[in-house]
Amino acid sequence: MPHISNKGISWAVVTAVISGFSIFLNKFASSAVTPPLFFTGLKNLTVGFMLILLVVITRKARLIRGITIKELIYLLAIGVIGGSLPFYLFFTGLSQISAVNAAIIHKTLFLWVALFAYPLLKEKLSKKQIFAAFLVMSGNLIIGGFEKFSYSRGELMVLGATILWAIENILAKKVLAKIDPDIVSLFRMGIGSLILCAVLFIDMLKVGQASFLLKENQIFWLLVTSVLLLAYVLSWYRALKYSPAVNVTAILTISTLITNFLSAVILTHSWNYALTLQSILIFFGVLIFIKTDKKSLTKDQLVVGQNS
């Protein structure tokens, strides 16, 4: 059991590092490749093709034949709820607000997951974890470059995306006990990208635009962000498979430190005591979640452990 838990923690940390760089770089990419729906649709479609190649090369395509009708419904729901609409909402919102504000809102993900996980996954926060959640959110609010929330359309769109991703995590947690993470990733990105591209095609017809031509710098940003998204979804589902949903989403908040460090060094060229305090709060909050992870394995992890 400790081995299972540690594996989940390790993958969660990897995902957090990827996410930190991704949110920072996507701010530039979403400005370079417009409109947001076009950028998001192309990126997700690219990742979808990458996942098809991965599943074929690793010979995991045969696993699809063993999926039950109930599991297929879950996978279809994950594709719609997690792989399409929230991407459009997030990257449209990100193009309208600062990367710092988007990072803070996105890092409330573990709170929404905790809210849904208790009744649906029977994952209950201990007193230590509640205290850890307080530390993490306090740290997320102490950010260099952050002034305040304006409750703008962009911020609300990012919040809506975050809530949808929280629901997706609950659905994914249920199917990952029996289905390989790469197969879940394929359904999420494959179905999601098809929906986004369909909406994009309809929008193109409305404005009478038959095609988009990408410049070299736009192709660069598309490839960079696609690779990051591929790495994110593969590592994220592996983390979710081996540890409780609340714990891995809490560990994901480490990415805030990376995003803000990059912003401070590259954009604002400043580092202050607030960033230091933020780092300490988030570090100790995440550390508590890691320490309590081994004691909060759910029945699903027990099944995974027996089948591993």
C-alpha cells in the first residue's frame, strides 16, 4: 500500500511541475494563436493524435475491447465535461486576465474536488488536511503580481472551467480503478478535441472564414503547449489512479509557486517577502497532505493494490 501511495504522490508532483510551466507559457501562446477556441481546438486535436500513436505503439488499443457499457458512459462524460468545454472557458478567460489570477482560481480545484469527493468517493478530509487546505489557500492568495479579483467575465470563465475539471476528476477516479490511464486520457482528449473542432468549424462558417494559416511562431507555441498538455494529462491520471483525488489535487497547487516564480523572474524581475511567505505556506500545506496520503487510501486504491 505505501508503494501505491508513493507512486501517486510522485506523479502528482510531476504533474504540478508541468502545470506550473504550462500555465505561464499558455498565457503567451493564447495571445499568439487566436481566437482562443481555434488555439484550444488545434492543441487538443494534436494531443489526441499523439495519444492515438501512444496507445497503438504501446499495444494498449486492445484494452478498449474490455470496456463495459457503464465504463464507456463514464469515459464519454469525461470527454465532454473534462476535455471540451472547460478548455474553451479556461483559455478564453486566460486571454482576458493575468496568468497570476488564472493560477489562483485554477488552484481552488482541490477545494471543489474535496466538496464533491466526500459524498461521491467517500474521501473525507481529516482535521490535519483541513488545516493544510487553509495553509495552501492562504499561500495561493499571497502572490507577487496579484492585486485583487474583479469578478470579470474572464475570471468567471476560468472558475467555471475549474469546477468542470473537478467534476471530471471525480468521474475519472471511478473508472481509473479498472481502466488504464492512457485509455482514459485518449477518451478525454479525443472526444474533447472533436467537440471543440466541431464548434470551431461552425464558428468559421458563421464568419465566412474557410481556413486559418499559422505563422512559424504560432506553430512553435502550438507544439510546445501540446507537448505540455500531453505530459500533463498522462501524469495526472496516473497520480489520480494511485492516490485520493483530494490529495493529488492539493499537491497540484505546487504549480502556483512555479508559475509565480517564472512571472517574478521573467516578467516583473522582482522577488519579495510575500513570495517567500507564500512558498512556505504552500510547501507545508502540501507536505501535510503528502504525510496523510498513506492513511487515507480509499477502497478503490485497495482494489488497485490487489490488481497491481
